[in-house]
Amino acid sequence: MKGSSILVKKGTAAAGTALAGGRTTSLTLNSETVDVTSADNVNRWRELLPAAGIKTMSVSFSGVLDNGATKDQMIDDLIAQTVDAYGIILDDLGYFEGNFQLAQFEASGEYNGEATFNITLESGGDITYTAGVPS
């Protein structure tokens, strides 16, 4: 799968607005564990409480900054600390959808080069995964 096959959209995966100028995208899924091992455990193996930990998803996205409305909306969302629907498409593998908060926005640029940006989205509610292409 090509890196350009990962697409982040504000709104739903099928009908959302793609974040502009994306070049690098990464996502991280976490499922914390809750250790319930006690001194009574004769074999001394760790025991985990099923489905007890907090699940999180982080999405990092970077690319070329443009002067369009997408940049303005990202900055507005960060300042307002809104939690909005996003879709993350992994080409033919499937897609994630759920609510995220824009947790970080960074812009940089060199004198004779393009301006770039980095953002981080943090999950803020249930995240669903659907195999296949969004319809």
C-alpha cells in the first residue's frame, strides 16, 4: 500500500472534506491493560482484566500549507477545542470513523521553500472500523 493511500477527512470517510496537501500520515491505536494479578496467583503469570483499559487513537498528519479555508478551519478548531467527526481511509483495507479533537497544529517553512504543517488528532469518543471502501 502506498503512503498516499492514507487519507484523512473531516466529516465522514465517504463524504468528508480531505485535509489539504497531505504528504505524511500515521495513526496509532492503543488499548491499555489493567493488571489484576494477585499474590494468590500460584503460577506468577500476569492476569489482565478483559476490556477494562482505555482505548485511544492518535492521527498525525503533515503536508504543504496552503492559504485555503482548510487551514483556517484547523486553526479555528484548535482554538475552540472542538470535537468533530473525522474519517481515516486506508485505501482498500478499510476506514476508521469517529470523533477527534485537533490537539496540535504546527507550521514551519524555509526562506525559499514551501510552508508545511503538522497536526495531531486525538480520539474523543467511540471509533469504528469498517473493512472495504467507504460508500
